[in-house]
Amino acid sequence: MSETQEPAAGRPAAGPAQKKAGRRGGHPLVRFLVRRVLLAVLMAWGITLVTFVLTNLVPGDPVAANLGQRALGDPAIVAQWRAEHGLDKPLWQQYLIHLQGLVQGDLGTSQQSHRPVAQDLAEFVPATLELAGAAILVSLVLGVAFGVVAALRRDRLSDHALRVLSLIGISVPTFWLALVAFYVFFYRLQITPGSGRVDAALGSAPPVTGLQTVDALLAGRWDIFTSAVGHLVTPALVLALYTIGLLTRFTRSAVLEVLGQDYVRAARAKGLPGRTILFRYVLRSALVPVITVAGLAFGSLLSGTVLVEAIFAWPGIGQYAYKSATTLDLPAVMGVGLVVGVVYLVINLIVDVLYGVIDPRVRLQ
């Protein structure tokens, strides 16, 4: 019997690429995810360094911002305050202390609220997540749908109308739109609730996730859920308008590019139904750039809701960041910067994973 065995019947011999992939250890998607996670950890460390350096480069004295004029005149009080907050140590030593605290889950203590920054963020971040999440969900549904319709009806009246609407959505300032929406729909027409996340008379559902809609559902409080959704609609739509316009234009361009590919023409020549061609061939290829834009848009929504939160009295991270910056509350400012940076990292990681799932060529590169 020969030493070189023939491959079993019905089982093709492993090619060089498959043998090489096996030696590298595992499925290409697994290796792809491991690389992205390691890169995300490295970038997270970079975020801590950048936020610390930029925060300490801000002009102004936190002592003067937090102590009154009378206390500033007493050197003993000033020295004690600096020692309590670690400002009497060199910057490199302050960073090491800050990094050690982050590893232990300690973001420091706010100089204004005198509470742990992590506790403050746990109170404010869910409100912004709920608002930005609702806005990006509406943006994805409407933006992708409008973009596909505009591409399939290229140069027709509906295409021109959607392109004009998307241009208006991109061009209109969000803060101006928020003021107009609040004035028209609440003050004049009185068809939407006022400011805040829920009616004050109803109170809040028992906190579980910090999201009013989810907590209300978990508690079975449909009255609070209805009120929370009503308060969420207007600010979410205001935030979503810009992203809808952006996604409409990107989706239209991506779908038009895919429609001109040879494999789409071949699918049509084979007589495949239009729905099958659209969902199996066109949308799958066109979603890669759309996912990129959606991920960046969600990060922008999460970090750029300051004015909308102020107009609708939405107690989110934007308001917390603004108050912390105006009072030079350095631990709070660094905590906000770290949270926003980590959110961007998580979103980019999710986008990379979706790349690998949608397009196998990405994970093999």
C-alpha cells in the first residue's frame, strides 16, 4: 500500500490556502475578530492618554473654578485642596494614578457633585443612549429605504424629491430645528409633551437599565412607557433628520454603483426575481459603506447632543459634559471623554464585525 494516500471519495484535497489558514489557527473570521479586539484595547489606552493630556492643557485653574475668592486668599486651603485632588503631584504621576484607578473601575470623584464620576455617568449616559439609539434606528430605517427607492427610480420625480429632502436634512442646523420643533409642536400646537424624559406626575419606573422605555416595559408600567415614548419622539426625530439625509445620499450612491456590476446583470439575465436580486446581491454589497456611515453617525449623535438636550431639558451626558467643562471639573471631563471614546471603539468594532459577516473578502485580507 502506498504511503501517499488518496483523498477520501467525495472530499476534495485541501488546497494551499486552506492548509495555510489551518496552520494560522482557526477560521478567518475568528482571526479577524481577534486582531480587531487587540487593536481596540491598544486604542483604548491611547484614549486615556489623549483625554488626560488634553484635559490638563485646557487654560484655567481648577482651584479658582471650584474655590471661592475668600478661600483662594488662604494658601493653606489652596494647598489642602490640591493635595486632596492630587494636583500637587507631577503630571506623569497623576496619569499613572488615573490609569491605576481606571483599571480598578474608578474614574475619580467629581469636584462639583462630590460623587464618583462613574456614578454620575451611570445616571446620565443611559438618557443619551436612549435618545441617540432611537435617532439612529429611525435614521437607518428611513435613510436606507429612501436611498434604495431613489436609486431604483433614478432621475425620476421621486428620486429628485428624495435628493432635495436629503439635502435639506443635511443643511438645516440641528439646534435651530430643535427650537422650531419645540415651539411649534409643544408650545403652539400642543401635540407633543414638554421637556424631560417622562411626565413628572407619573414618576419613573424602577431603574434597571436606566432607559425609561425599557424599564417601564420591565415593570409593566404602560403609562410610563407611553409617556417616555412621547417625550422621546420629537428630540429623536430632530437628531435623526441630518443622519437620514446623509444615509439617503450614501445608500443611493452605493446601490447605483452595485446595480452596474456584471454579477447583477448576470442575475437579471438568469431571470431571478427583482426582490431576490435586490436583497441577496445589491443590498449586501451596498451595505458596507452604509454601515461605515451609520457607525460614525451614531458616535456623532452620542457625543453631539448637547444643544438638543439643553432645548428639551434632556438629562444626558451632553449636559453633564457642559457643566463639567464650565467649572473645570477635570475628573468629570476626563470621564466623559473616556466614555465617548470607548463608545466609538465599540461601534467601530461592531462595524468591523459586520464587515466580516457581510463581505468575506474583508476577513481574508
